[in-house]
Amino acid sequence: MERSLPAEPFAQEVFLLMAQTGIPLEAMASSLGVHPRWLRRVLAGEITELPLLTVVGLCKAMRVMPEDVWPPEAAARAFAGWPVRTFDVDGD
């Protein structure tokens, strides 16, 4: 079974960033390394769960930890057993 986190907290974070910066959806998608159509579906609530590997990529692109977007206890539970250096961005 693939573990995941709900997409809604990520969507709220993206909405907030877009509102604060005025960045258009296409540019936001590009900065996150995702297709604009995928991001549009997440923001519309059509995609409700994000696989953990997707969460890793999004967090690295945003330079945040999962606990910055999702409730800390949910993120800790989801990533229990993952390598400690999963979110290091120094080598990117």
C-alpha cells in the first residue's frame, strides 16, 4: 500500500503563495516541477491524496519540510521509517 498525505493542505499553501506573490498558476507549476494541469486539478480538489514521493519532491521544490504544510503529527506518521536525510536540499 502506497502511503500518502491529503492534498488540501498543500493546495491551501499554494493558493496562499499565489495570492501573496501574484505568480500565475503556470509559473507556480514550473517552479514546483509539475505540469500546470496537474496543479490545477490539485487546487480544484480533484486530486485529494499526494503520494509521499510526490510530497518529497514538492517540499524540496518549496524548500520546506512536510511539517510546514501538513499537521506535524500527520507528517511524522506518514514518514515514519524514512531516511533522516530525505529532505536535504544541499546537494540539489
